[in-house]
Amino acid sequence: MKLNLKDLNPGTWFKFDEEDPESGSICLRVLNMEKLAEIRDKTVETKVDFHGSNRFESQKHNTGLRDSIIWDYCIVDWKGLVDDDENETPIPCNTEMKLKIMNKHVGFAAFVNSCMEKLNELNDTHAEYLEKNLSSTPEPD
């Protein structure tokens, strides 16, 4: 099995319209365990209180920061995404625009979520394939 150690979680490109290759595309990647742990560390504050001998734990979640980290990481790049103004100005792929579009444009967010589901299914299929092939490989003497 070959692994690209320079990019262990590469993005996958999805076309906005499969029938129109000029419509543009978006590059997405799934969250890996390392990124999930980082998000939890940065966005969840745990507070412990004692009432007598009873210990109570509560958590405060910073959902805005969580969303910012998730979408900035998962949306790697896009091509052909333009403003519907008279000049069709290209929309920059930066954190601010990723959040604005994901939070306010229902159609775009639905498309991204659909692509993320497909990407997760592809990863599951690939993992099953690897597991099957690794378990059927004869052990060295």
C-alpha cells in the first residue's frame, strides 16, 4: 500500500454540475481524528463545580469557532464560484467566505453536505477494501 506522507488527508474535487464541466468545482476533505481532537480542545471548555462532596461537570461549546475550523479545514478550495453581479466576480476561497456561504446559502450548504456524505461513503468503501485485502494476504514465514 502506498501513502503520500506529505498529504495524508488529501481533498477530493466535486463538480458543481456534472453535465457542465465549466460550472466549477469544489475540493473537500473529511475531518481526521487529529483535527477532531484539535477542534474539541479549542472549542469545548469544561468546568468542574463541587456542591458539598458532589462533583458536577459542565461544558461550554463555542459553536462559532467550531464551525469556522470545520469549514475552513473541510473546504480546501473551489474553482468557478462567482458572484452573480454583472462582472461575475470570482469569490475568494478564504475562511470568511467559506463561513458566510455555508451559513447563509442553503443550496450551497446542501451541496457541500451531499458531497461530504459521498466522500465519507467512498472512504468507508476504501477502508473495507483495504481491510479485506489485508486480511487475505498470507503472512510471511
